[in-house]
Amino acid sequence: MDIRNIAIIAHVDHGKTTLVDQLLKQSGAYREHQAVVERALDRNDLERERGITILAKCASVVWHETRINIVDTPGHADFGGEVERILNMVDGALVLVDAAEGVLPQTKFVVGKALARGLRPIVVVNKIDRQDARADEVHEEIFDLFAALGATDDQLDFPMLYASGRQGWATETLDGPRKDLAPLFDLVLRHVPAPVLDAEAPFAMVASILEYDNYLGRVLTGRVEQGRARLNMPVKVLRQDGSVVETGRLTKLLGFRGLDRVTVEEAEAGDIVAVAGLSEATIPDTVGAPELAGPLVAIPVDPPTLAMTFRVNDGPLAGREGKKVTSRQIRDRLLRESEGNVAIRITESQESEAFEVAGRGELQLGVLIEQMRREGFELTIGRPRVLTRTNAETGEREEPMEEVLIDVDEPYTGVVVEKISRRKGELRDMRPSGGGKVRLTFNMPSRGLIGYHGEFLTDTRGTGVMNRLFAGYGPWKGAMEGRRNGSLISTEPGEAIHYALFYIQERGTLFVNPGDKVYVGLILGEHSRESDLEVNPIKEKKLTNIRAAGKDDAMLLIPPRRMSLEQAIAYIEDDELVEVTPGAVRLRKRYLDPHQRKRLERRDAETVS
């Protein structure tokens, strides 16, 4: 059977997974009357809750006697490592672009990677049924993008379709028949080349995706680059330096059929398969026949730009909500994550029982923390910090920079420009985008964006849309203003009391409710001034024999400000931590003892003077 391997790449929320749903449905991958959930490839709980793709996944359809292996990729920049690996497995790509939003930063990132691999993408202008669709302008934007990224003449001559993934149709012209996705299937067969590989050479494949299965153990997915894979055949695993990691057998050989993985006896060069039976192999090792001379080339992944410190939970409430609390358990889990996620790097911290976790961005590391929390881990997280480097030629300190694209209503343009300028951002472009909105393009340090997203949504009344993309390294921009307000810090352990919180709320914004567990050093809220303030949240009303009717009824509490995990991580300062447990996300001071904090403050003041 002929084979075509394609990846679906796009900016976040441009409709990749929804389009895959329709491709599966219309190709006959589902049985008649089979119950199918929406976004079937987003199987992970977090993917379903957040409405984003986090992990790349494979599916397969058959169209006119040709098997089309489809790889759905994440659209968020933080998961770019997944996209880079996947492009090594395919011979073509569908680039989806929203007919209203047009080209956005992640579109630029994924298209750049595809063009650099020599792929000739098919462009699909999706969501053409939107009322604010602007198909012709978007077509021009895409052409300009390809040209700016150095596309060859062949790549610039890209075929284009107009489609609605949700409604399940594609057409070659705007006024063409809006019937089904047959034009897209046919275009894939015509435009995407079949893999041209040596079927007679010794078997070899590069591991591109690593998963864990309760029954099969480690499952490695990749494309058979040469030869044939057979069930139970002996294999060896080679690292990029040519060293042999292990030898074993392919106890399971799985092919993709629709959404399912099914056991196959043999897979030929060009097919995408999953293999099991190896205990040490990881990404991007080469799995090959015993006679294979050396490893296959694997394209390196861009390095991480942001790091956080993961520590054991040493607070007074440690061990009450989670079952996995030791540094050994945390280390094992992080090392397992780094094996399957090549964009994450784990190192031992200088502090005891702590680990440095480096990744692409706050969202990627936030997703890892949320997954660990749901698995029963307790840990504390330090403030995110960017990873700098020294320029080899000039000796200058450099920091990661981002291109930031913001769509905002005109009345909020001033406040956004002012806030980003304070964070060392430079306005590169400003143009109307229709409907009373303005599109702003900034170049700014990655650290300037830490903690800004929540402030941005407040400033734009929730109407602004911000997209960001790693744009390389630039000169260090110097000191940057952080959070202006101090913290309200608990001086007593116990349960917060309504009476005490009523008087504390006059001093700032609360983060806790009456009845919440508190301890010495816990952050109860945000102080209205720049300094920290220590308060007693368990103070009770002194009883007297004097009663005033209705006095207690008037003690109304303003609802507390509840933070998500990402908001909490972005909010904290260097001397604060986020305590993460299966039941709660709390903010606390790094050093709980107030006397120790004062000693360190005095020492820091003496050092500065």
C-alpha cells in the first residue's frame, strides 16, 4: 500500500485537532454509529480542560488505497520541541491559518521549521465560515511569510485550500462547492511525495515520541527510515555518539489504524510505527538491526530559555494532602519527564533536596507541575528566571528575547504600550486590524513577560489577545521593575477566622477564605503598600457583656483573589515560593521564620551598602 506522512502544524487554536476529527470521520476510520468525542486526539485531561494540544499524536486514514499517516502537533510556542521532532518523521505538512486572525507568531515558528526541513507545505485557510474572515489578505500574509523565511521557488508555489474544519469541507476557490474534505485528501495524494527510502538496508528508525504504557512499558514512536521492522526481531539502540545503549527484541510492533494502535507483523520503510520491548531507549536514539553500522542523524532541538527550582515541600502542612513527598520521588519523576520531553532539562540544584528544571516557557513548566500535582506529588516552586548566555565573540551577557504580537481594542492601546515599555519592550509595528482593534508588535526580553499576562488581561478588560514567540538572544537589558506591592504574612498557625480577615482586608487584597489552613510565613494576601506586613489571621473577637444589634452581621468580607497555578508562579518574588499539593496552591515566604527573614534582610542591606 502507498504511504503518505503529513504533519498538521499551526498557531494555537487555529483548528488542527478539529480538522483531524473530520479527516478521520470522512475517511471511514470510524464505524457507522460509533460514538466519538470531539477533539478525539486530545486524550489527556489537561488538553481537554485547556482546549490545547500538549503532546504530539499519530493517527492514520486510508484514502483511495493510500495510507495517510497524520501527526497532530501542539500549537503553543512552549511545546515547540514536540513540533521539531515530528517534522523529522513526515514528508509533507498542512499549514492551517485562521481566516480572521491570519499569520501569528507560532505560525511563523512552525512554518520556518518546515521550510528548513525542505518540506513543501500545503496551506489551508481554515474557519472560512467566520463572519470576519479575510481570505485574500490572509493569503497575501502567508506568501509574505514564506518569502521572509527564505522559501525556495518550489516552496513559494504552495497549493492552497479554503476550509471549515468544524463543518468538514474544503474547496479550491472561495465560491467552490462546500461539500466535504475530498479536495484536501486528493491534494495530499498529489502534492505530498511518498517516502523514498531504502527498503533493503538494515532496519533503522529514530525515536521521536516516547510514552509509558502500564502493560507494554516504554513505547517509542518513529518512522522506519530504512529496511523492514518485524515483530520479535533482535535490535540494538544507538546514541548519537555511536555508543550502544542496549540490545533487545521488538516484543510489540504497532501500526496506526485510525485512532487505534494495532499489532502488525511487519512494517516497511516509510511507515510510522510504535515499538515496545526496550527499557533504556529514549529520544532521539536510533533503534536498528544488529548489523546497523551507525546511528541516524537527529536534528537538534532549540535549547530551553526559562528555569524554575522544584523543591520538596518543607512547610508545616507537608504530607497531609499528597503521597509523593520525598526528593527521591520528585527526582525520579522529573528524570522520567526529561526522557520523553527533549525540550526540558533537569539538573541538581545547589540547594539540598532541590532540582533546576529548564524549559521553553511558563506554560510548559506549569503543565508539568499540574500533572505532578494530580499524580499525588507535593512540592514547592521558586520564581521563574530566564537562562542567559555569554556571547562568544563580544563577551556580552545576552538574554532570551521574544516577539510579542498583541491584538487590542483601540482605547487600551496606550496602557499596553506604557506597561510593556516599562518592561523593556520596544514597539516595532502598530497597525489597525479592523473592527476597532489595533495589532501591536513588540520585541522584548522574556523576563519582562513573566507575570505580565494577568495584568494585561486586567488592563484590556479581558478583550486583549497576546501571542509570543522566542526570537533569539539579545543584549541584557538591565534591571527591570517587579511587583510593586508587598505581602500580608501570617504570624500564627491554625485556621483563618472571619473576624480577623475582616480587619486584615483593610490593608490589602486577601488570597484566603475563613476556615482555610494557615501557618507562620504563609502569604495571606497582597499588601496595599510596597513593604511586607505581618498580620494575625486567627485573632478572635474578645467577648464582653456589651452587645450591639447587627454589629457582627455587617462584617462582610470581599471575596478573595484566587490564583491559578500559572498566575501564582508568575506572581511570586525571589524570596517567595508556591506550595503545590493535590488539594491546594498556596503562596509562602521561602524562609517561614520571621527572625530568619529579618537577619537575611539585614545581611542583604549590608552587602548592598
